[in-house]
Amino acid sequence: MLIWLIGFYTLYTLLRIYLSIMQAGYIDTQKRKKAVILPEGKYIVAGNYAIAKEKLSIVESLVEYAMFLWWVLYGFGLLQRVVGIDSGIVSSVLFVMGYFALNFIVSLPLDIYSRFVLDESFGFNKTTPRTFVMDTLKSSILFVIFGGAIFSALSWILEHMQNWWLWGFIFVFAVILLINLIYPTLIAPIFNKFTPLEDGELKDAIEKMMERVGLQSDGIFVMDASKRDSRLNAYFGGLGKSRRVVLFDTLLQKLEEKELLAVLGHELGHYRHGDIWKNIALSGLFVFVLFYIFGHIPQSLYTELDTVPTPGVTIALISIGMPLLGFIYTPLSSLISRHNEYEADRFGCELGGRENLVSALLKLVRENKAFPKSDPIYSRFYHTHPPILERLEALGYDIHDTEEEPTPGESPKDGIFSFISGDTEKER
């Protein structure tokens, strides 16, 4: 059984690396051609950034693979000898915490490089070392507290329930629902400051849009995203009464009011179509399959791992199996997500106006240094949002030139786009 697990993980790693190499090569070729969407200088910079991210992804894949081999060939047995083979909850939680702690330590240098070297060199990073350290400490404390509670409950289920995989799934799915419920109001404020949007025309316009779709929320808030990153975004978070509209302060700084309303119209489309619940259902299906598989693995695997089948080892194995199943699951979830984005685009056009949506999208691409082209296979596999060129085609515009950038709040002119009548679609 162990040889099969290693074989699957090896294939998974090779496919990940292949997709990254294919994407980097495609972008390297395309960035040398005539620029689209972006001015030529920004077009090349966006391509260089995308290639650099894929190179880092390859390194991350290799490090992850090395850690996997270490754990299954040596690490699990060593860690269990350190914490003991007692099947009690305490030793199981210590085992799982040790597993995640070592993985975290190994991946930390790559996280630091990504933020303070890669993102810094392309002008994205605004995080100070102090903020990074505080974020890391806060995340670690939350993981110890909430992770410890979750792992304790899972360990008890594994030890006392006959069909533990089914009850484990039910418990984890309940945790997913709880996290979606409390994240906007209890967890997110630990890391960022959320300020209620000031009274004015923008707030009134947003509230009217929300009333139009029947959305009741906890409020409209501005998040101090600029203290960590210069990229633009907005989102609706939470369930039930905990729902809130969150605008990045960077978004308010860069978009005109009409463009901002068009972006929010897109997000309201997700709410109107129940996409949050669809995503939760997809997550539930994923967790169900994951627990079913690892609830039926042969006991011989534990012997091959030089371990005793304690709850802690099983939970760690589930964690190892998660990216394997996730890789298989990704094309399906990406396909569904892209469909949802197109549907939200239609709704965003109805609420915020087609031209405003195009103008906002172009600004998002420019400010986020998003390269507008992608390898078709890579895109179909990974991208949860349709490629920008496809989005603009769906919005009814024909791209001809990119010599100039559109005037804020206006549709692009001078041959950059030509309007085509028909239904439309877009992205966040």
C-alpha cells in the first residue's frame, strides 16, 4: 500500500511541476508578442511576475514532495516514538501538532521569500517584518487553540465511533459551516482593522443595491488591506446575520464610484445565485470522499509506516491525502467556479453597467499586474475565474489595441474596444 501512496504522490508532483513549466513557457512566449489589455511595459512586467510565481511554485512542489517522502519513510515512525504510542487524545493531538509544526517550519522560508523578495520586487508587498511576525504569532496561537480542539474531537471520534469516517465527516463539515459563520466578525478582525463605510452617496448606493437583491448584512466595512498588499479586492463574507460587505481600502483608492458599484454588483450576483452555499456543498463533497477513502485504508499501511494505528497518525495521513484528492478535484471545482463567475458577470452588468464593469476590470488587471493570457490547459485546470480575454469577449467587447489606458469611469476608446450588442459576463 505504501508503494501505491508514494507512486500517486510522485505522479501528482510531476503533474504539478509540468503544469507550472508549461504555464511559464507559454507566458514567456506570449509576453514577447504584441501587448493586449495592458500597455507594453506593464504587459512585460505582468508576464515576468507570473513566470516568477510559477518558478516558486515548482520549488514549493519539490519541497512538499521531499517532506512527504520524509514523513512516510521515516518521520511518522520517529514522531510516534517521541510522543508515545498511547492511543489517548493527548498523545494523538501532540502527534498531529508536531506534524503540522515541522511542515510549517520547513515552508516558512518560502513564505518569507514570496512576500519579502518576490512580491516586494514587483511592488506588491506592504507588510513590515513586525506585521509579518505578529500575523505569524496570531495564526499560530489560533491554530493551537482551535486546531487543538478540532483534533481532540476528531481523535475522540476515531477512537470511539464504529463508522468514524462518517462521523468525522459530519464533524468537519459542521466546522466548515462554523468558520464561514464566524470568520468575518470574529477571526478576520484579529488580523485587520474593519471600519464602517462613512455615510454618503457610495454607502447609499451600495445599500440600495443590497436591498434590490434582498441582502441583509452586518454592515459595509473598509479593510486596511494596504498595510500588507497593494492589490485590489472586495468580498461578501459570512452567513446569516454575520454577512458583511468588505471593501479593500486599495479598491476605494483606485476605482471610481461607478466602477466600484459594478464590482459589487458582480459580488451580489454570487449572493443572488447562492454561490456561497454551492461552494460549501462542494467542500462538503470533497471532505466526504476524503474521509471515506482514509476510513477504508488497510491496516497494513500503518505497519509499512512503522507506526501503530492511532488517531494522530490517521489524521496526519488524511492531511497528506488532501492535496492528492484536491488535485483531482480541482478541474471540476474550477469549471463550476468559472461558470458561476460568468453568471455573476451578467448580474453585475445589470446592476452596475457594462461599461463600468469593463473599466473596473481593466483597472484590477493593471493594478494587480495580472498577465492577461494563460496556457489553455493550465487555465482550465487551475483558474477559478475565466481568463481576462475570455471575460471581455463575454462582456461584448472586441480587443484591438492597448496603447492607452481607459479614462476612469469611461469605456475604452480609440480602438481599444468596440462594443458588440448582446448579453454579457465578467469577473471580480
